[in-house]
Amino acid sequence: MNENKRVGYLGPEGTFSHEAVLKVIDENTNIIPYPNILNIFESLANNEIDEAVVPIENSTEGSVVITLDALTFFNLKIKAELELPIKHNLLVQKGKTIDDIQVICSHQQAIAQCRNYIHNLKKPVHTMPSTANAARYVSELSTAAVIGNKILAKKYDLEILDYNIQDYSNNVTRFIIIGKDDQKQPSGNDKTSIILSLEGDKPGGLYEILGIFVNENINLTKIESRPSKQGMGKYIFFIDLEGHQKEPSIKKALDAIESKVSMFKILGSYKTITVEGELK
């Protein structure tokens, strides 16, 4: 008898990562919350779970560097991606008003995405490990409010005092589904992610790499550097490009690049899962 698929996510229940994983699973999936992203990668590498959903980038606050670093270290692949609209709300115990609130609690990312709103409230802020942890805290403390999603209101019996308080209306977090294998065949609407490091201090090294993409008419959707942790001034580059690694032009470009760099890794070829709206 086959066991149900096991999918890990950044918990606890009620977080935006929980919301994201609920968008992509079916009824035969067991979802398992983890306290941090590194634990998720370790469990996946050790076959304790089959897949995982982790945040990699927010449209307001940029990349999730822990995820980028883990992708470098672990031999895992990106299977798919999804972009989840992030709608933040201010939640309080039922019957409480803003005048009753003495402190605003949430995860540091949620706080960062609502800076203007919080500034206008002129109330102190308390960062917590997750939005769910903050909601649990608020459910026990009548003078605190939490910034989070609608799931938290139902789970912790809270009232939404103010809706959609994020600084930017198009606030989106990009999540990736990771596993042991990526998408093997092109679908015609794919993306490929790679990482590389340049050889030494070769002048124009990055320019040469980018020129290969230009020559093959390949569109890059993202390029970002991270310290390689091998010394000051040494970097790893994360590159997202349109197309599947098995497409002739993509394969030609990647083969050429691999021969010119000191480290090269294909993180996966995958397609985007479309999601709409918030969970009720």
C-alpha cells in the first residue's frame, strides 16, 4: 500500500507558507510544518518528506536568502513555482479597538511589508517567529494586535480590525516546490534556474556570460548575487531564464557557460502554478 505524499512547509498552521501549500496539494497529501527553512531542506534530503513548499522571493522585500543558500548547498531541484498574492490584515481580540492596542506583533517580513501603516499607527512593534505565533500571542493578550492573513482570524478566534494594510497593493510572494527531481520535459511555458560562480577575478567574466544568453536570444527574468562565503569579493550568481534546459538554444547556452565558470549548477526547469485569491 502506497503512503500518501508528504509535503513540508514553513509552519506553523496559519502562515502564508501554509496558505501556499494548501493551494498546490490534493486530498491525498500529508502536509508537515517545520520551524525553519533549513529543517525543511534537511528533511527532504533525508527522504523524510517527498516535496516541500518554501518562499524564495517577495515583490516588496526581495529574496529569501536562507532559501537561496540552501539551494546552493543541497542537491535538490525546483519542480514548480507559484506566486501568492499577500494580503495583510490587522487582527485583534473580538470587541477591541485600535485605542486598546499597545503593541503590534508579527513576523519580521509581515512587519516590513506594512511599514507605512505601522508608522502611522505610532505603536511599538514586537517581531515573532511567525504570523501564527503572533496570532496565538494576541489571542491571549487583549492589548496586542497581529498582522497576518484571514486564516488566523478563524483559527485563533480574532477579529479583523483593518483589511489590506500592506504598503503595496501588488504585494506577492514567490514560492517554489522542491524535490529530488525537476520537470523533465518542456511544456512550452517554462523557466530554468541556475547558479554559477566565475573563475577568479577574470575581467569581464559576468559580461561574457550574459553575452552567451544574448547570442541565443534567451530572456533572463532575474539575476542576483550572494556571497560565496569563500572570502570577500567572491560571489555566486543566481539566474532565472525563460525556457527549459532541454530546448536546443537553452542547452547550447548552458553548455557554453558551464565550460567558462568555476562552479555551475542547474536548480531545475519548471512551470508556474497559477493561484487566485486568498483562502477562505
